[in-house]
Amino acid sequence: MTKTELIAAIANEMEGTTKSHVRGFLTALNTVAGKSLRKDKKFVLPGIVKFALVGVPPKAERKARNPATGKEMIVAAKPASKKLKARFLKAIKVEVGVVAATEKKEAAPKAKKTAKK
């Protein structure tokens, strides 16, 4: 689904909402998400997804072997970086059928221990 298709679908789903209102909402959501990720390192879109900004430590220079030629080579060091992770929440997983909606499980009866004589 493209951004234009998303905007049209949301506008059609919500009566009395125009495409320009939805476009403005998505722009505002993008701004708020960016600020939240910079400040708190996390952002949750309730019922859909949780984003987290994770730091990746630097990697030192190391020796490696080229599997094709067998020749030793040096792999350059990598500086520290940041990575954005997304975790889909249960509500959306149930909606698309990835996870089955679970009912409360009944507690299994505990087995009685018998004393040996």
C-alpha cells in the first residue's frame, strides 16, 4: 500500500475526514515519532507496533580469510552506530492471523504426591 492509498483508505474509513486532514495527521505522527525516538529511544503506536532506537557498539579491526582464495585479509573497523528496531504488537498479529487469539487457559489440576511407605 502506498502513502496515497493509505491516506485514501483512512479518509474513506472515517466519515467526515478529508484526505488533507489525514495527510496532516500522518505528517504530525511522523514528527512526534521522531522526537520521541530521539528523546526516549522508543515510540509506541498503540495496538500496532513498538519502535526502539538501539545503540550498536563499535567493532574492532580483525583478520579474516577470503573463502575463495584462502588469502588472509584485514576487515576494517566499524564505528558505533544506531539501529531502529520494530516489534509488532499482539493486536495486529491477531488481526492478520499470525497469532491466534487466546482465551484464558484453565489451570491444570496439580498432581498429588503420594508418600512411599
